[in-house]
Amino acid sequence: MFRILSVPFFIASLIYYSQERDYLRFVALGIFLLGVASDAVDGYIARKAKQKSKAGLVLDPLADKVLLISAFICLYLIHELPRGIKFPLWVLLIVISRDAIILLGAVVIYFVRQNLEIYPTKWGKLTTAFQMFCVVGVLFQFKFTYVLWWIAVFFTVISGADYTRRGFRTLYALDNSRNSH
């Protein structure tokens, strides 16, 4: 919940950012890093205690998506970031498209199966990690942030294809089980 509740403050710090108020970039970075840290701590505690909840299975990826998509959109829209550091449109479109396709697929699976079990894959985890590195790179204004874009885009495409394949397999398995009865 902390990550979801922190998003408006993160967005506000970026909306009001300007070169004259450069400190807001570091405020946004601090909020983002607190969100990333809370995700890591939450995951660690859940694994150690061997606890899973239906709410957690939905809220955890939702919080990641809300924070990351907000970051990508805001960091694309800020005109005052140096060229070569801010996200180009194509990176933004790939990140948002993957998440939109996954969300649409999840909705279809839920309506067809009346159940949805969401489990992150290694590709999904790598995608999230490199997207987070990209956001941190842009906020720190690292000169070679574009290298992180390419890695993040690579994992974004791979994980998107993997989730799509798994979604079709889930729907196909359900369809075959219905036809065999």
C-alpha cells in the first residue's frame, strides 16, 4: 500500500520539477527508492514467513506497475531533462504496451476461467529491476542511462512475450479440458 500511496507525491515532485528547483528531482528519487526498498522488504518478509495472500498477489504487481508507469510517463514528459537522459517515446510505448497487453490478457483469463493466479516469472522480475534501474539512472542523470533503456527494453519484450505465451497456454489448456468432457 505504501508504494501506491507514495505515487501522487512522486508525480507531484516531478510535475513541479524545474532546473531552478533541481532538489525536486532528488525528492522524487528518494520517494522512488523508498518504494523500491519497501517492495524488497515486503517480499523478503513474505518469503521468510511463507505468507501469501490474494490481496498481496494483486497489490504487489499493481503497485510496481503504478509506480513504474508513472515514472516512465513523467520522466518522458519533463522537457528540462538533458537530451539523451530522458526517456524517448519508443521506450515509453514499449513499457506501457507490455503492461497493457498483460493487463488485457489477465482480464480475459479472469472472465474465461473465473479465477486468476498471478505469479511473477524470472523475466518479469528482471524487467521490473531494469525498469527501476532506468528510473534511478534518469533521476541521477547518468550519461549512459540509454544503455539501461536497451537492457530494460530487451527484458520488457522478452517478458511480455513470455507472459503472452503463458496466457495463451492457460486459455488453450482450459479450452481443451472443456472439449474433452
